[in-house]
Amino acid sequence: MTMDLLSRHCQPMGDDAQPLKGDALKHYSDAISDRWTVVDDHHLEGTFEFENFVEALEFTNDVGVIAEKEGHHPEITLTWGKTTIRIWTHDIGGLSENDFILAARIEAQAR
């Protein structure tokens, strides 16, 4: 990571907030692991694989706790041995710093 996203917390978005684009988006995407993909400059998607359903469910529940603490809630898909997470800032219809902070916190939980 080129910046310490784990030292930050998600913050409310101002009324004039705009989605990250171009170099700003690249700067943040470079700061998270390669597990995460920026999709259509709109959202982050990361897939986490596990040995079984129970491990995937436990991770999903851990992500829920992180999301609640940060006040920023991802879309989560749970299947046997796999959890897929999609993150974006709904208020601005795209990506913000909050999304990358949440991705970094989720990634830290997966280690």
C-alpha cells in the first residue's frame, strides 16, 4: 500500500462530494491489494475464498461488524467457500475515499 488507509475512518460525505476519477482514483486503487478490482470506475469488487461455508460465513459476519463500525455498508454475496464484496458510495454514485478505507479494513480482517 502506498498510503495508510487503516489509520483512517469513513467520514460523512459533504453535499458537494464527487466520485473519484482519473489520477485520484488510481492513487487510491494503488493503495489496496490486487484482490480488489475497480469496476467501471463505479465500485470495488473483491472475492475472498475459504475452505468451506462456515469459514466464509464467519468472514462475512466479521465484515458486517467492520461495516457497522465504519457506518459504510457493502453489498455482500456469500456462497460455499466464497464471499464477494462490492463497495461504493451510494450518495455520490461512485467511489470515494471511504470505499478504499473499508476495503483496506476488510483486507486486514482476511489475513
